[in-house]
Amino acid sequence: MTATAGLTELLTEGWGVSGALTRLGGENENYRVETPEGARFVLKIAPLAAGLRETALEAAAVAALRSAGLGLSLPTTISTRHGTDARVLSTAGSPERVARLMTFVEGTPWGRVGDPSPGLLRNAGRSVARIAGALSPVDLPEAHRTHRWDLTRAGALRPLGAHVADPARRRVLTEAFRLWAGAEPFLPELPRALIHGDLNDENLLVQGEEVCGLLDFGDALTNPRLCDLAIALAYLTLPCGDPLRDGASLVAGYHEVLPLSERECELLFPLVCGRLAASVAVAAERRSVDPDRASWYVTEAAAWEALQGLVEVDPVTAADRLTSGIDVEPWADRGDPPDRLVERRRARLSTALSLSFRTPLKVVRGRGAYLYDENGRAHLDLYNNVAHVGHAHPRVVAAGHQAMARVNTNTRYLYDALVDYADRLCATLPEGLDHCLLVNSGSEANELALRLGRLHSGRSEVMVLANAYHGHTRTLVDISPYKFDGPGGGGRPPWVEVAPMPDGYRGPFRGQGRDAGVAYGNAVGEIIEGMERPPGVFIAESLPSVGGQIVPPEGYFETAFRHVRGAGGVCVLDEVQVGFGRVGTHFWGFQQQGVVPDIVVLGKPMGNGHPMGAIVTTEPIARAFGEAGMEFFSTFGGNPVSCAIGCAVLDVIRDEGLQAHALEAGDRLLGGLEGLMERHEVIGDVRGTGLFVGVELVRDREARTPAPEAASRLVEGLRRRRILTGTDGPFESVVKIKGPMVLSRADVDLAVEAFDAVLGEMAGETKEVAQRQVDP
């Protein structure tokens, strides 16, 4: 018996209906039923759980729409002969399914209307808004779900882009997904309600200049209310010559009934692009399964055409055009253009203040893992470890706002926030590190650590690592080889000793094993033996960043500390770049080495962009500092607002599981980048832990010859693709990645894909140059 014959029997037994069945388009198993008498129905077949959920959602949604008196023709469930809404289908060896019979709703699908008039588009906007208003009060447990078409999950469908063979189309799809992902961090702010979820050109029915009917509630879910408008815009403007111009009529109609906020206007365009991206990506996947099923690809060509034009428009211009018929002005002030702003900086600020990238990036806002330029384009930030829990995290922003509205003063007054934060901070550290002092930056904290270390040891000599950087004050420049050996530097002061960087890739002792770590640690001891006076302070980053994203080999700090402490020195570890869970395996980078320093220096991530720094030390060192007689005071260090923000950052790291996330995302990133080594000889090494990652570029893998020019070209190429990175290391040949801890799987995949594409372009350019030299 064929499947259709079985369904014919089902119809007869379940509903007393007989007729011809025609499979309808789309992902779902739906059939049009036509009886000999001319009556028409729709038979819907779905997996049991999904079918029962859809039955409940559809019944509630239809009831709400009818109660609102919108005058729409809506599908009605036809009861079986036994008075039930559905029949359960059980087939041996197959999962249970559920069948429902619905009334057939008469009307012309939007997609068959042709080029819609401005009046029809405006009326459609009003209808979409009225549908949203009618559905808003409906709140069912079944609606709190997600599915592949959910517009709040930009990364879910991105892997389907692999089914798109044409390189030009893949670039368009990548850009559309980037626009979509850039909107995602803002979506939780929007009003949420039950939405239809699929207001496309087949589900909206038209009569004359009005929307007269609505079909298929199978994708209904609780979501930002704006998503239904974005979906409608994506499909209803497909026949239009200019989707942004004509879409403005639809938006204006919607706004008449349901006024849009400024934020909704900003996010509408990327969500439209996201829905079109989802549509063509799913179509590409379907083709790989069943290339001949034409009903799956009805809107594919039009969606590609629309998408190719839309991704070329900057989001601010697109938002302005879509909302040209209403009063809200999204992104009203772009400020000076970048070139003018560069001129103003040069005229007013010191040229010592540098800018990243050959074409400087102007940013007007940030959210999550993204920075946004003056044109509204999202840039994936793999570079900024200051925004540790994500740019403009709402919880951190709220904590600062609330604290500032209460009181902000200095530590000569008593207030709970200071001690509360100190308690929480020390609780994250090993036993014994239990006294802290708060300042305003990592530089201040390192300066303070030197004061405490020198006072406790009684000696001013300092040992640092090669190519180290610890801050911008005069003293810290003096202990930073990256600065004193670099442009404008004055060379090493006589009271500073430099130990080798424990680099298992490029240094004298190769590998990450204990033998290499002990050898580097013993090099510290050898230097100490040759010093006239041993160092009072040994200071190093737990994982040196400026030194080239270095993960020290096992046993390094254990061995180095033994030599330093044996000579009466104080061991200081700088966690400014890598602390607060970034390494993934532990909360603090030094914990990977199983050591406990005498002083820990903290900065950058503490305040998620708010200026904060700290040192945490032992009771004897803190006591000695207090007994020295000189008062310590920082006007802003440890103020109530800073402490509230610091606590909020700790809350977010804990509540969002960011340490574990850093390990998972970092492993995915490392794996993806390591996989590129098979195709790109220029990659000499990929190293890191958690979301602290370095990619070292070389001219020759065997000789490990550094390739700073290639690293710079890679960073600039990524910048053009709106992926933000930088270079570091003694030869500036290491591309460093240490962005916000909220990088998603989709963000990681986007980054790896961009690395692959840019490196491929670079290889092609190199071959072209070589060929010209051979055959000019």
C-alpha cells in the first residue's frame, strides 16, 4: 500500500472524508484534500510531540485572532468521528505521528499577486501589527520553545552555508549571517510575545488591497514581537524592485497600529537579512537531499536576488530607508566620518596615541562580542579582552548605573561595597592570597605590586621576561623590554635583569613538557647566581601576551619561583590579560602551573571596560606595607561604583558559566585553526588555552623564520572582513585572539572561515607575484 493510499484510508476512517491528495510545498508533511463534490481540506501530518504542541498553539492563536475581530479567514480543526482534534498514527518500526484535518482557507497567496502596490503593503503592515497585538496576551508553555527558523538563533543555520557551492553566493550568505549575528545580542531587550513565526508569501492570503486570511501556525513560538514584522518584510517585498523603498510602506502601516521603538527600528534590517539567509541556506540543504522537488524552491531565486542587493547596503542607511515613513530616527547621529575624526585627533592629541589598522575603525557602540561602526556594521571582536563578559553587558551596565545613582566616594569612608568586593575577589584565589588593594588600572596595580615587593624583600632589583610589557608608567616602561628595547626606548636600566621568555615554540628549549619548563626555570636560577644582588622582585605574566601569546611549559613557574624565593625575592604574577576564567581550565592562569605567587596583579577584565585594577597578596606582605608608615590612598580605586561593577562581572562569569564556555569555545577555535595548518604553510604554530590563542606565521616552517609582513596582511585582511585581531610577539608575527568571553560557536566558525579565506587570498597573491617575477 502506498503512503498516499494509507492516508486516504486514514481520512475515510478518521473523518469520513474521501478525495484526492496533493502534497503541498514546504518542510512539513501537508496535503491538500479535494473531494469529488469539490470540498477542500488540508491534512497535516507531524511527529507526535510536535503535532500535539502545534494543535494547542494553533487552537489558542486562532481563538485569540477571532476574539480580536480582525476579519481574517483562519484554519479550523475538524474533529474526528470520535470527537478528537487529531488521530495518532502508529506504524511498526516508525515513530508515532499525529494527523489533523483542517478547513481549507480560501484566498490568493501573496506570492501570486505580483508586484504589490504601496497601498497593499501598507495594509499588510497594519494586518501584521494587528496579528501581533491579538497574539500578545497568549502565553502557553508550548510556545516557550525554539526551532530552526527561530530568528534569535543566528548561528543555528549558519553551517548550512556549506551546501552553497557558488563562492560569490557564499560570500553573500556569510555577510548576511554576520548582520544577523550582530543583531542577536540586542534581541533580549525587545518586547516578547507569541508570534506566528512564518508570515511568508504563502501563508498570508490577499483579496484586493487587503490581507484576508492567515495559514499555518506550525512555527509559532514566544519570541521578540519584531520578528514577525521582519519575516513579513523578507517575503512580502520579494516581488518589489526596491525592497527597502517598498518595505517602508509596510513598516509605516505596522507603526500606525503598533509603534516601533528606536531599538526595533535598528534591528529590523539585520533580522530581514537573517530570515532571507535562513531561507536560502535551508533551500541549499534541501537541494542536497532532493534536488528535483520544485515546491521547496519557489522563492529561492528571488530571495537570493534580494539578499545580494541588501547586504551591500550599510545597516544605518537601510534602517533609515525602511523607517522613512515614520517619526523614529534610528542611529540619528553618526558623528564625524572616520577621515575627519583622524584629522581632529592629529590636531588635538599626541601622535604617540596610536590607532589600530591601516583604515582606522570608528565605533559607535558595542554589544556582546561585536563592535558597531558608524554605518551600523557589526565587527566580530577577537581582540578586546577588556570587555570580558561582552561589550555593554546589561547586567554590568545596570549595576554601575544603580550604584552611581546612590553614592560615589572614596575609601576613607565606610561602605559595604568595598569589603563585599574584596571578600568575593579573594574567595576566587588560593588560600593565603587574602589581602587586596584596589586601584584604577593594571598599570597602577603593577606599580603598586613593585612597591610592596621591594619593601618586603628589601631590594630594588627586578627580574622580568624578554619582550614583557607591564604598563605605561615610567617605572613599568623601565621593566618592560617590549618598551625599553623598542622604538623610542632607552635600553635596559642597570637594576633590571631579563630572563628568557619560556617559549616552547621559538625559544632554546622546545616543547610544552616538563623538561622544557624546568630548563627555562633553571635559566632564571643561573641569572640570579650571576647577579651582584639577587632580584627583590620577579614579575611575569602568567601567560605572556605581548610576548607572543605564550603558554609556559609545565613546571616553569614552579622551578623559577624556587630560585627566586631561595634568593629572598618576591614572586609577582601579572593576570591583567588572562585572569577571570579566560584560560578555561582555571579561574586564574597561574593555576594551570600549580603555583601560588606572593602577589597577583589584576586589571582589564575586572570592570568590563570600567577602569579597575587590584593587587592581591599575602597577610605578611600586606602587614609590612601597612607598618611602613606611608599611607596608601587612591582617589577612585575601590569606589562604590567600581565595586558594584566588579561584583556584577563576577556574577555574570558565574551565572553564565563563562569559564566553562571559554574552554569549549577555545577548544573549538584551536581545533579549527589547527586544521588550517594542513592547507596554509604560512602557519607555523597555533597555541593557547581557552580564549587566549595565538597563530604564529612563518616564512619557513622548518626554520621557523618569523613572517611579520604576513601577520600584518592577515590582520588587515580580517579587518576588511570585519574580524578584529592584532599582532604581538618579539617579531610581530603572532596574530593574537583574546576577545570577549561570550564568543559563540557561530562566531568561532565565522572566525576560522575568515582566517581560511584571507590566508587563501594571500597565498594566491604570493603565487601571482612569483609568476610575474619568473615571466614578466
